[in-house]
Amino acid sequence: MTLPGQFSDPRVLTLFGLLAFSAAVWVALGLRARARRERANSLLERVWHPYETIALTPAEEHAFGQVVSRLSLSSAGRVR
């Protein structure tokens, strides 16, 4: 099937193809950047401040104890 008139030129088809592809990439990158900004904004709401006191759940206390025990110094004076 051939396209009528000036649209049958392969250069015109290539130009339209490149325009469609670049528009799709532009939209996709814009949506990705918007999602990244929204995710970053939502994470900042949960930032802990050093002067803030929060009650930890038993599971969080256990996980914190696990991390601290791994970071504590061994008998040789090195981090385990």
C-alpha cells in the first residue's frame, strides 16, 4: 500500500516517525520525572530529626538492635 502524493516520500515518513518517537520519549521522561518528584516529596515527610522522640515498635527495636550489634566493635577492636 502506497501513500498518496508527497507522503510517499521516504524522507517525509522518516521525519514523521522521528517526530512521533521524540514526542513519545519526551512524554515518557516527563511522566517519569514527575513520579520521581512526587516520590521524593512523600519520603521527606518521614524524615527523622535528631531532637525528635518517637516510640518504636518492638519489631523496629529488634531491627535496630541487630544493626547496632553488627556495628559494635569486636574483641580485636574492628567492626564485625
